[in-house]
Amino acid sequence: MLDQFPKQRQALPEDYASIYLTLYSENRSGNSVLARVRKYLESWMHRQVSTKNTGSENLLEVGAGQLNHANYETNYQTYDVIEPLIQDWDSEVLRKVTSIYSSIFEIEAEKRYDRIFSIAVLEHIADLPLLVAHSAHRIHEGGLFQAAIPCEGSWLWHLSSRTLVGAAFRLKYGLNYDVLMDYEHLNTYSEIVDVVSHFFRHVKVKRTLNLPFHLSLYAYIEATDPKLNEVYECLESRRS
């Protein structure tokens, strides 16, 4: 299962590449109508992750984007974030953040976290096993790995994100939205669940409204008890 990673992201065609940064900024900031709708729907993922807040934790968010999740967390001890792209962060929200890293590899070797989480990130990661293995290695004993993801591959996700959003995208730009989504979303729901299950003994998955997979837009994954042999094997293989 891990042999398919790291995946290779194909270059975007020129007509897509020319508008990519604009689209990325709109999606992250919520400045377009579609982005605002998506932001509203994605609030479910933020709420699932924040329900595990115990009030005195060291937190690490992977792929913090515009720091949208920071307002969902309260009473933590430290809040570190990983975000490779420089953002125009709101100064009030930025005060909630303890440290900012561009990669998990920049974090001090001795640092450990009570919760490591991501929202709508894992579907984008080319070397997903390496990120999950590093996360498993970085949590305290008894710590929690959390991931909220789209149900990429489900019938409802295809209808909403590829068909409905795709129609609006084609009207605005005259381009096929599937090309952009195939570039962005390298990993499906099932691949993400399989990778997390490879590195953790206990994995729980919850979908929106507890509906069957094909009727769900998003899912929440909660994992504990890392399989350290698998973790170290992955980390060693990537070093060689």
C-alpha cells in the first residue's frame, strides 16, 4: 500500500497555472461565493477537531492556511503551526500562535505534542506516509492524531465539488475543473484512512451526519497508539 508513495504531481497546463494563485487565494480567504459556501460546510471539520480540546495541551496544526482553525481552540498551553506558504494573517489571530514552521522537519527534535491535527490537508500531500509517520513520532504517549478530510471518491463529493462547482468554474473560466482537482487532491478518502491505520493501532472514522460514505462530504479521523515499528521503518526508509 505504501509503495505508491510519494506520488508525483503533474504540472498544471499553462491556462490553469496562470489563474492558480488567484484561485488559491480566493479559496483560502473565502472571498468568492463558492469559497464562502465551502468555508461554511467545512466548519463541521473544525468543530470535530476542536471537541478534543482539554484546556492544557501542546498543539500542532499541519497546514494552517489562513489560521481559520485557531478560533476554534481555547485554553491550550502552546499552539504551533506548519504552513509552507507565507500568509497575510490577521494580527489578532496570529497572537494565538506560539511558533510557525514551514515544514514538520524544522521542528526541534525533542518537541512533542498532545494533539497533532489537520483540516482538509492530507488529500494534498504527495508523501502522505512520511507526514503521518512523523506526526506519530511527534505525539506524546497517549497523544492524539486528528485529520478532517473531504470524502474524495464518494458520490456526493463528486456531485458537489466536481459537478456543481465544476459547472460554475467552467462558466467563469471556460476550463475543466477536474484538471484542477486532480492536481490538488492526490489522495482519496480510502487511501488516507489506510495510511493512518498503518501507523496507528486505534483509528476511529466519523462522517458527516454519520451517513454512508457515498452520501458524505467530509470525514473526521481520530488515531491513537502509534505502531512504532512501522513508524521507524518508514522514517528510516525515507532517509536512505
